[in-house]
Amino acid sequence: MREFEKMISVERLKEAKRYLVPYILSENYYGILKKKLAERPLSANEKYYYSHFIRKKLLGMIELFGFDEMIDGKVFIRKDRLRKAAYLLRRYSRIHKGMKILVSGSFLYSNDYNDIDIFIISKYDKEDYRDGKVHINYLPIDVEKTLFFSSIRSISISNFDALFSNPKKIEINDLLHSYEVVVLLMLQKDDYLQELRYLILNLEYLSSSVILNSMQLKAGTDKIMSSKNPVKVISKYLSAKIIGAYSRKELQIALKRFICKNLKPESKASENWKVYNNAYKEALEIVA
Amino acid sequence: MLHDEARKKIEGLLGEIKFEGHFNIVFDRLSLNRQKQLIEWLRECKDGKVASISSDRITGLLAFILKFRQTNFRAVLTKKKNEYFIALFLGKHKYYENEKRRLGI
């Protein structure tokens, strides 16, 4: 709200007077607003009118036009959720003063949602918490440079304008580690959604320089999770995406190293090791 | 069960190991069922019934991963291949990500 007041000058208010009085503001209210914008002291009565009526009218206009927030991917956001998200953004901006806050996730675009994700960028290592349906996630200050942030940002409402910076190079080792964890969790019948999202996001960026938004990412993960054999699908997907994303030599060295480490399992529970090496060998054959 | 009792029980099962992450806090916050699930999982790891991941950074290091559904708690048990258990990490997702990176898994 304070930011919104800074956007109006007395001159601008004078120019808009014929559209405002008497339709939105009475002559009296108009005078009080003009006085406030000119930073002249208000009487107790005027203060009362300002905070109880004029300010609320302005707040209504902010909601109506949605220019108090930075909105990304507006076409994907449901109208009813936009209003609620803007309200939440203001509410949590008051609680966490001066902090960068972003509302994102399926709450904005999906009919059904589990919780409302609010991300707060903080230089302190704070614990995430829940406030009813709202899930407050603290992110480190350097998160703005990551693919993850670019993805959540692409459909979001926030109180700041993030600068786009190219995400750092995705190392082949990190990618293969992510793949191994996803397959392990799939075989253990554990929940692997979070890990799968991260893997797909990285693979798509690596292969086509596209940063998937959270909606596209959800569509991708849903497709894999609902397939008959998710392990096979993700393995084929990995092989297809990494070929061409790295130099032949770099890929060969990394794949051979990973094949080597997975050669001699310790126990019988090693189905995952076979899956990994089959995928790596398949990729090796193609690049050879 | 409180964390002190759990530590003894786990060491009785796996031998002397390190407890890493926020073991005490996280263990005390787990429901009784989840605590039992963790102990049972550790027993299965010992019996060779759980699949592991091998590190590409530390030679011969194996890691077992457990996720507790509907929470962001994770457990990572590390072991020297064909030898002894090294450490049990218990912590929230963001610390687990750092731990994974450190271990090369």
C-alpha cells in the first residue's frame, strides 16, 4: 500500500479528478487524499477518514487492477486465485517486512491443490513452517540464480522484480546422482515427486535450454508417474536427453566412471544398479 | 521412544556409528510408527534387503535412503562396502541435499 501511494503524485491526482469525483471519491475525500499525498498534516478526523475509507478504496483499486504485485505467467493463473494470492502476499509481506516473497505452485493454476506455497528469500537459515494451508518455504539468498527459482517464478505473484540470470552449468555427475536417487525411490515405492521434478527440470534445460514452468513440470511428472513402467521411462528419457548435451569425451568419461562404481553390488538388493548401468551403457553405445 | 534410547538400540543393531544431521531433534519429532519404521528399515539395511546407491566421490561408500511420507524428513545410512556402517543422518530435506552432495550420491 505504501508503495502504491508513492506511485501517485498530486499532479496526477489533479489530472484524474474528473474521473474520481464524485464517482469514486467525494470532494471531501479527494481533498484529504490530496493533502496526504502532499505530505501535509491531517487532522484527527481526516486521519480517520483516510485510514477507514480512502485507503480502503485505494486498496480495492490495487486488488482490481493488480498492479501492486509482480505477476508472471498471468494467463495460467486462475482469476479467483489471483485475488487470494495477492491478499496472501500482502499479509505475509506485513509479517516478514522488507523481505522478498513469492506465491507460486499449483494453487495458482490448478483446480485441486494440497497447499499454498509461499517462498521467502532470507539470508538467515530459517525453518520452514505451516500456517493452515499455507506452507512457508525459506530459500537462500542465492536461489535467484537457480533453475528451480526460474521455474517457480514463471507462474507466480511476488513483491519484487527478480533479475534473470543464466543458471550455472549442470554437471553431468549431479545429473546422474539425481537420476540414481529417483530410480532408487521408484523401486522402493517411496514418494519421488520432488526428486523427479528436479531431474526433469535439469534435463529439459540441458537438452533444449527451456526452463519449464511449474505447470509444464507437473504435466511431465504426471506423465511419467502414471506410466506403466516409470523406471524404464525415466531411464530412456535420461539417455535421450544427455546425448548431445555434453561433449562426447566428457560423457564417455562420466558414464564409464558411473558404470564402474555400479559393477559389483554388495547384496542381492541391487536391481537399481542394473537399471543404472543399462541406461548408461545405452547412452554410451549411442555416443560411441 | 526418546533419542537416547534409540541411539543405544541402533548401535546395538549396527555397531558403533556416528549420528549426523539433526538426529535428536528429528527423532523426537517422529511419531511412534515412524520411529518403528526407521528401526525396521535399519534392520533391513543390515540384512541386505534394502537397495543402496554407491558414491562416485568416496570409494566403496554405499548410502541407503529413506523418506518419511508427508514430512520433509530424510534418513541416510552410510556404509563401507562389505564392511561396517559409518553414519546415520537424520534431517530435513534441505540439509539432506547438502549431505548427498557431500557424499557424492
